[in-house]
Amino acid sequence: MVAHALLRAVPTPARTPEPGCRQKRRHGRQECLVYIGLLLPLVAAAADFSAWSPHQQEHFLLTARILNERYAGQGLTRSEKAMLADGRHTHAAHIQTIDIYMPLFKGKDGSEEKDFRDSWKFNVAAYRLAELLRLTDMVPVCVERVVNGKPAAVDWWVDGVAMDEKRRKARGLSPPDVARWNRQMDTVRIFDQLIYNMDRSEENLLITGDWQVWMIDHTRAFRTWKKLRNPAAITHCTPELLERLKSLRKRDVEAEMGALLTPAEIDGLMARRDLIVGKLERSSIPQALVHHVQ
């Protein structure tokens, strides 16, 4: 379809050649066809990012030129969706610059939180933690970058999103592989307890066409508290993730996230890690017995 659209744009001798063709009428058609031949491989390359590694995505987000920005459309942080291009590829990104501290935050539901923070830094920190835990298939790549003179978190816009968790529930849809779904949701709950996420709304859980779950928007996380927000949420965990949690070292967290988190926030994270590991090791319920959609 892209090729057809481009071919329709080729100027005929009776028309003024379009951009990309020389103004000399007699060479217009030939040079437009050459232009199309060069363009089509780039269009194809830009259309499929599934083979890109997280490192490639990071490099693109850090170096590609920001073409435009607009309000992302939902959320309280006034985040933006932008198109980025590096001369060969074009892809969307999610940009957040919010960085707020309040001694006392009062929510619309009457809740209160002392030492409230809502910061782009936590989005970057969440991704770096996901790297340490090998969860980059559930947390999109996020880098620190200056945008319009402000430090910002720039996230890879998740490709192939079919719906979010709120829409899934509203439509009454069930995943085709319940066991896989439950493993993903168990991981979501563990990750949120680990970072003390205050804002895991159903809109912040994206689901792609192949039923892969992606966790986004972690700007209200990494509280200093050395307790779990909801201990009951910790029920099951894959053996692989449990081992990664156990092997998570404070010095690695400091090396990867020390510029983004305070020492107190890192201490809180490590204390919650200990609580999660302890609760999981005490649990004797095999995950294989769980067959309902969680």
C-alpha cells in the first residue's frame, strides 16, 4: 500500500514535479522512480522494530532528532508523544518532564501522602531496575535526555498495542494463554511492590496483539518506606525472577540508579526486596495450581 501511494505521487509530464524530483521535466519521472527505489527499503525498515535490541532503542532515543511533540492524551503529568527520526528510521516516543515535590499531597479521594514526589527520574530508574531484573520485555526502554532545555524521561512508544487493562476488562476479554497471563500479572504485582508504585492504574498496563503486557508510567514510585504497600499482592513468582531478586545487589542499584534516586530511596527499595523474597520463600503454593485469570 505504501508503494502504491508513492507511485501515485510520481509526477507526469503534465504536472509540476513533487519534492524529491528535479525540476527538469524530462528527467522528472526517472528520478522520482529512483527516489522511490531508495525510499521503500527505509519505509520497510522503519515499519518493523521487533528485531531491535533494547540497546538499539536506547541509542535511537538518545540521538534521534525530535520532529514534533503533542499532549499524549491521558494522565495527570501532561506527558507528550513525539516523533523521532535519525535519518533512516522514524518512531514515536513518550516524553515526561514532570518533577514535583510536596511536603503533603492530598488526593481527590481524600488520601494523603507526606514527602510526595512525582518525577521523570523514576521512569528512568524503573527501566534501569527492569534491566537488572531482566524484565525489559515488560518495561519499555527509557532514557534520560534534555528536551527543550529540560531534563526528561524519553520512553520507547510501545508498538502493536491492542488495548490497556481497563479496556480488556470492559470488553470482557480473556487471554488465550491463561498461565502465561498469570505469570505476567504476578510479575507486575511484584515489580509494583518492589518500587512502591503509587499509581498503577489499569491504563498504565498496555497489552499488545500477542497478549504481551507492558508496564508504563512510574513517575510516582520509589518511596522511601521500608515496607510493602500491599503485602497480599505477593503470591507467586517465576523461579527465574525470584533468583534475580535474590541476587540484586545494592552496589549495582547504586551504580545504575544512584544519579536518579536518593540514598533513602535506594535503602527503601532494598528493604522491600528483602520482604518480597522472604514472603515468596515462605510461600508453598505452586504457581501451576493457579488457572484463573488474575
